[in-house]
Amino acid sequence: MVRLILSILAGMVVVTILSTAVDHIFHVTDVFPPYGEPMFDTGLLLLATSYRLVFQVAGSYLAAMLAREGARKAAWALGIIGAVLWLVGTISMPDMAPLWYGLLGAVLSIPTALAGLKLYERRKA
């Protein structure tokens, strides 16, 4: 159980660090608006969505790899946690981005987590 919890935390940390790092780079290079400013540009939101989804796959892969026999549980947990966090962010900051952005992230959280699991299972086989 401890291994499972630590694997889920590791996956969350990886997704958070990678997403935050790329966000920061885009903010300081003026690709994204300054911190605290809303972002409603569809192209920029799709860019942010795309790298976040890739990072979610990577985080789930890592969690599955660390969890070993609990790989499926770790992936599902990350997907559900990701969906909840996307929804909480969308509800708590409604003026920062369009509603579709948070809903898209929430809807794709479980499929990206399962994609990371699938990559792990293929590599393991």
C-alpha cells in the first residue's frame, strides 16, 4: 500500500513540476500572458492542453512503473485525481480561462492516465 501511495505521489509530482516549468518558460518569454492575467486565446490554451496531456501520460507511466503490481490502481488514481483537480481549478478560477479548457482537461485526465498505463504494460510485456 505504501508503494502504491508513493507511486501516485511521484506521478503527481512529475506532472506538476513539468507543467509548472513549461508554464513558467512560456510566461517569462511572453508566449503566455503575465502571471495572474486571464488567458482566453484558443491556440495558447490548446498548446497548454497538449503538453499537459503528454506530461499526464508520463506521470502515469512513472506511477505504474513504481507501483508494479498496483500499476492499474495507480493509473486510475492519477486519472481521477487529475480530473478532480482540473474541475476544482475550473470552478475556483472561472474568470481565468474559458470553461471548455478545464472541462477538456478533466475529461482527458483518465484516458491519458490509462495511456501511461498501457505504455508501461507494453514495455513490461
